[in-house]
Amino acid sequence: MPVQQLTELIRFVRRNSPFYRELYAGLSDQVDEITALPVVPQDAFWRANTPRDNRLLTGPLDEAVVFKSGGTTGAPKFSVYTRDEWREFTSAFGAGLVEAGLRPGHRVADLFYAGELYASFTFILDSLHRAPVGNVRLPIGGAAPLESTVHTLEEFDIDVIAGTTTTLCTLADHLVRAGRRLPGVRILFFGGEGLYEDQQPLLRKAFPQAQARSIGYAAVDSGLLGAAVPGTDPRVHRAFTPHTVVEILDENTGEPLAREGVAGRVVVTDLRRRLMPVIRYPVGDRAEWTDAAAGHFRILGRADEGVRIGAVSLYTQDVHDLVRSADPTGQVFGMQLVVRRWDGRDGLVLRLAVDGDPAAGDADSDGLGHLADAVTKEILAARRMYAEEVEAARIHPLAVEWVRHGQLAVNPRTGKLKRVIDERPHS
């Protein structure tokens, strides 16, 4: 399916989509620059994109594949692709897999999740199928029993495992607990969530010869976003030009950023999709350009991925960095921010995963106590307002809770690790 000229795409959606016709009502008849268009208001976008009485689509829903996103918060959202659009989507992403390290003959285990209209398993399987190099595909899925999965991985001498970061870590934890390793695995393709430094020691224990690499950057609603760029930082990706246009906008002014190293929010325009147009759509992530001329950018986490404890705001990525700084020996394999409220005040619990079972006394309790103190000290030094609010009795002191990696909470549908758990009553 050919890439469309922006002006032709805008004319088409104004003529055929009631949502975009209203959104662009105040614009001139001829729009040539993407920055002349408003950023799509997400709430209105999804209110218009309903299974019945749809006001976003440009035609009837009579030939398409339907997927669901938005599984972690809010109401589910539905995304549709025509046959040609899906073929182009997976072909482009499949080509990106070769850039990420896929080689002819690689045996690849797909451990992403399927069913309930979830896209990742089918998307990765189709992308592997349409990759420009031959490969052997094993559609295991993320819900298979761990021992069964390990048996298949060993039986077929798997070279590459693809799955969410949480799935890969859960599998690694299972292997480590059993005293086993899979030295034949060469690549761990992670996707759907970031890979943090505190998770890599666990992966290295279970897969000592494997490199952890991003499988690429895409989303079922916004489509193609970025192909992995080989290098030391798995967060760096290359925009899928000319299929899509990626912009990074100033978080305060909304103006496009061109300078490298300045964080902003990501918006994307897909120049191929016509049934469900995606034009200046906010992805929900923060990023910064690393090489603007080449279209290379670094993903910095979710734009809304943070917590507010009373009047204190904390970005999840910042907390991850502080924990890693306080843990130079790499004892922490994963973490969650748990927000609770009791006695009329908010409180934050850092749930940190370590090797061994702290509850059963398998871990060094004295060492964990010292590490908990170091983590708390690091966070309070970086965010002095937290200590001030504690002293004023407006929030509870920061607490640390030690768990095994398998005890970290995950989304039951997608299997992704929940970075933030808000247990406060919201009624």
C-alpha cells in the first residue's frame, strides 16, 4: 500500500471521518504542513472510535482485523487494520527485526500474549513471517506453563526468545530457581515495556550467552513507531520513515523539538492507514532525539508513568535510576511503586525483587536492611520535598518491601509488569 502525501491524506479524512472533519473545521481548505494540524485529543478520539455508531473510521467496518489496547487503565480501546494495512505494518516491522539482530535460520520462540483481541502474539508472528530473512517460528505464547515452555526451548535449540520483559524475567527466575540455564539462546527480544538495568543480572544468570535487545517500538493503536538501533542503549530507535512521521513535542508549549537531548512527548502520524486514521496522535511516551537528522530517538518512559504521593510527584524512571544507584552490586531484579492511603495520608511502598525468598529467610536480611536504608536515603536526597512532607505529617514515610520476582504484580491479560499500583480508594 503506497505511502500517501500528507495533503491528500488530510483531504481524505476530512471528507470521510466525522471526527477529523470536526477537529479540522477551523483550518483552511489546503493544509500542507503537519504542524498546522492540532494534536489529537485522546479522550475525544476514543469516544468517537466505538464498535457501534463509529465517528472516527472513514468507511464501514466490513474488512479488517480488530484488536484491543488500553488494558492497564481505563476502558478497552479498539484498533482496526485493513488486510493491506496489516500486511504493510508487519512487513515494515519484520524488516526492522533484521536490524535488531534476526539472522537467516534463527529459531524464534514467540512468548507474547494472544487472545481477548490482544495483538502482540499475532503481530510478532506475522512480522517474523514477513521478515526478509528465513526463520523458524515457534508460537508458544506467554500463557503456556513455564516447564512446558522450557522443554520446547530446549527441544528445538531455540536461538531467539521474544516476549514482554516481564515474561522473560519470569522465565529466567524459573530457570534460576531450578538451577538451570539456557546457554544456547543468543538474543532476548523484549517488547511492550522497557528493560531496566536491575532486570539484566537475572537474565544473564539464566541466559549467559544472550543479548537483550529491543524487538522494536510499535503499538496497536498508533502503529509503527521505531526500529531498534543496534548499540549500547536498547531504548534508542529509528523512526519508520517514510511509513510514519514521529514528532517530539515540548511538554509545556506543544511545539516540535529539534534539539537533541531535550525530553518531550511523542506524537505519531501514520501515512499508510486510511480506515482508522492516526494523525498527530499522542502515543503516551516521553522521548528525546539522539540524532535528529537520522530520525534516532531515545524512549524515556511513559509520559504519565509516575506517582503523586500527597503533594510529591515522582517519575517511575527516576525512582528506577535512584534504586540502581543505591544498589551497585545489582541485588534488585525488579521493582514496583505501590501507592496506599491509610490514617488519612498517602504513602509509598517500594516493592523490590531479589534473588532468594526474603520471607523464607533465603536472602541476607542484614544486607537487605542496609540496602533498604541506602535506597531510602538516595530517594530522599534527590526528592527533598518527600522528607519535608513526612516531617509535616502530610504523608507516610517511604517503605521498602522485599519480594521474589514472581511475586511482582502483572497485568493478568497482557502479562506486563505493573510499574505503578495505586491501591488508594478512588470512589
